Amino acid sequence: MNTPLLTGDELNVTKECRLCGHQISVGIWGGGECASCGSVSVERTPTSEELTDFYRKFNETYKGGGSSEGKNLNRYAQKYLDIVSRFSKSGSLIDIGSSTNPFPDVAFANGFDVTVLDYIKPRNLSESVRYVCGSIDDETIPGQIGRQFDAVSGWAVIEHLPRPLVSVKLMVELCRPGGFIFLSTPEIGTNLTRFSLGRSGWFYPPEHLNLVSPKAVETAFAAHECALVEWGRLELSLPRFAVRYGIGVFESLVGMPAYAFLNGYWRKLRDTRRHLFKGVTYFVLRRGDAGKRNKTAG
């Protein structure tokens, strides 16, 4: 979906970054990039009714994986399980915003007691998986569910949320002390996105409302006594990784001298074009643990 361009009085306004509160300037493309945490925030947030209607239609038609006709969704589900299984082999798990991804069924088949929380019930969800209708920005959700989980997952979810800091708080409330929270989200705020000639192509409201940097993830969860124990880049295969991140390195190297010596030109391109690189990051956090990160992607 194309990002709406802003005109007139909507331009040259200053907003707060939805992730860290730092002041940002809204661009003509409908969002603002934060110089403090590196995240991107939408200027206008859709209403809950608009989002529910959007995702009802989205879930009816989305196959995922581009030309793979949904086959990549199965591959991503296995990748997600691989990440979760390194920290938690079994127990209770709630998957947030599952949409059409088969991860809940894959997790159930591998020994987890699974609950799904989403606006719309996934159309192919197994009857063995519990479903709760709701949104992770609804502050009544923890009380409605009435339990905590060994693992909380939100794969490709946080970029969709209109109130990301509220959602972070609720994810923590759903996680038992000592439990793990697993996220994936488009890459932003890293060396491969800071200097490129153009903004991220991952930002397209009303689907992607915020792009959340590693710094913002760590800071937001730390406010609720959750430690970032691991983060990295998520890709399905080494060849795909090499192509995707080769493009990112090239665009970054081209953009760095423009940023340093032709900053006005660099800023114009930041507003008017999208760079090609579109990486995905994942995060593992632990509630109530002051442990240090054991893996870092720069």
C-alpha cells in the first residue's frame, strides 16, 4: 500500500517519536525518522475500526512470500520455532498477531501449549490452538486472558501497532517472570539504513505504522525490567541473506559520502525515494533478567 503524501499545513510539523519521545519532523511521505533512536513513526494513526476493517480484508487475500504463494510462510514459521526452541523447549506460548502465518500450529505440533491473540481468527488455525479475539494495544487484554505465559511471540507485529509502547507493556504483562519474549520486525536504525540514499521501503501505513530500531526495542523493554539477550538478522537462506545484505552494504557505502559532503542532497533523497534494502531483525528478551546481550548485529 502506498504511503500518503502530506501537503499544506501537514508539512513542517514536529511530532514526538512514538518509541522514545524525541522530537521528529514529519516528512512529505507521512512519517518522521527519529535522530535519537533511529525509529520511524507514522504521522496519522488509523482508528481501531479502520485497522480491524483493513486486517479483515488483508487476511482474506494475503498469501505471503510473493511468488512462493505462501510457501515462505511455512519456512518462516520453522525459523521462528528454531529461535524459540533455543531458549524454551516447551511450555505455554501466546503468539500475537499470527494472521496467516502457520507458526502457532507448528509450535503446537512441537509440544507447546499455544494461544493466539489477533484481531481476526486465522482462517487455517487448528482447533487445538486457543484463539482470543483482541489487540495487544487493548489494556484490558491481560485481565481478559487471565494468565501469564512462558513465551510471548510477536513475529512481524510491532511495526503494525498504533501504540507500540503500550503494546510493549502488555507483552511484558503476558510474560511470566523469567519467561521470554520473541519479536521480529523490519530493520531500521542500523548502519545499513542510517545513510542510504532514500528512506525505508518497509514504511507503508495503514499496514506498517512504525519501524522500530534495536535501540528502541532495548530501551522500551528495559523500562519494564526486560533484558535484551539476543538480536540478529533473520533470513531464510544464505543466498538470500547475501543478496539482501549485499544490497544494503552497497547502498550504505554510496550514501555515507553523500551524507557527509552533500547533506542537502542526501536529505532531499531521504524524503523523495526509497532505498532497495529491506532487512528483517529479530529480538529475544527475558523478563526480570538483567543478563547481557550475547549476540549483536551491527
